[in-house]
Amino acid sequence: MAIRGAASSIGRQTSTSSLLSISGYLRTRYHGYASNPLHRSLSFPHSQTGFKYSIRAIQGAAADPVAPKKEDEEQLTKEWKIKMLYDGECPLCMREVNMLRERNKSYETIKFVDISSVQYSPEENQGLDYETVMGRIHAILSDGAVVTDVEAFRKLYEAVGLGWVYAITKYKPVATIADVVYGVWAKYRLQITGRPPLEEVLMARKKKAVGYPLASSMLRQALKSLATIWKA
């Protein structure tokens, strides 16, 4: 992610899938059973009741079907000192993020915010939009001050007892050189990690943002159909 990250190996990426076939499948199964006299004469009180409750439970839990785990996107702490805005789709960056997360379990001073999430909100992060925070590392102090580049790393490491790692960058000449080196890494990190140019990343994010509420709505409709079938 920073100066140390430029020499690391490239990670892997993941993908997601959909649940749109549930309603049609269960409708076919249900009417198939209902039309068979043998099946109609049998009763399954325990499994039917359990299934009904399962539908209700799924309906209650599906308000936000594709939302990422909160503890992965934002680690909520009572008294955080600094908020780290990180790119969760950057494999090299995540090595450093995961290391800081482990350290933070003992300190609880860093709040982690994944900017790659469709739920990332600039309004909750000093107005920093996705394109801006993709350009270089940003961190937000508890008083609202925004720090970038090597200074951001220094503040983050200090928050988990590793201040000595970047202590030398407190000296201006060293900090200037370190920022130049980091600037080169930040400029080419997408290419280094095998990802498309920023323009393509931004376009993909816009499509993802449009599809997110659509997928949520379609799944809710499918679950509503399940409930209707069960009551019939």
C-alpha cells in the first residue's frame, strides 16, 4: 500500500452471484405436490411450520441482501482516534490493512472504512468522494482533520503502537522524499496490481451502484412471491 507495498505480490479478486430463480423453482415444486393425490393426502405439520417461519425470517433479514459485513467495512470503536479510508479491492493494500486490523484489536483506535463499498458515503467522510480517495491514501482524525500520503501512514501506525516505523518521516526532508516515492506508487498501483485504469474502475462502480438497489428490490419481490405461494 505504501512504500513497503510496491514490491509485494498481486492478490486475487472475487465476484458475486444472484438468487432470482428461487420463486419459479418453488412454485413449480409446490404445484407439482399439490396436484398429486398421494402428496395431498399426506401432512407435514412440523416441516411446513418450520418452512413458514423460515420465509418470515428470510423476509425480515432480506431488507439489505447484499450489504457487506459491517465489521469488515467499518470497525466501530467507542473512542476511535483516526479513520482509515482504504481500497478493499486492492490486494496489496489489504495486506497492510489486515495487519493494522490485527493490531487494532488491542488498541481500538482506528475506524476502518472501505471506499470500494457501494455504501461508502462522502458525506460521512469529510466530503471525500470515491475518485479523490482512490488517488492516494486518506485518513481522518477524530477532530475532523484530513491527512494524506506518508503522514496518514504515520498517524495510523502511531495509533496502534507502531509509530517507530514512520518516525523518521517527521523530519521534513525525509518526509518530502517519502511522499515522492509514495506518489509514484499511488499513481501506478492499479497497473501494478493488475487492475484496469481508474476511468474503467469508476465506470464499473457507477454500474454497480445502479444494480445494488435493483438486486435488493428483485430479491424482496421474490420473497414476497414465496410468501404468497405458501399462503395459497
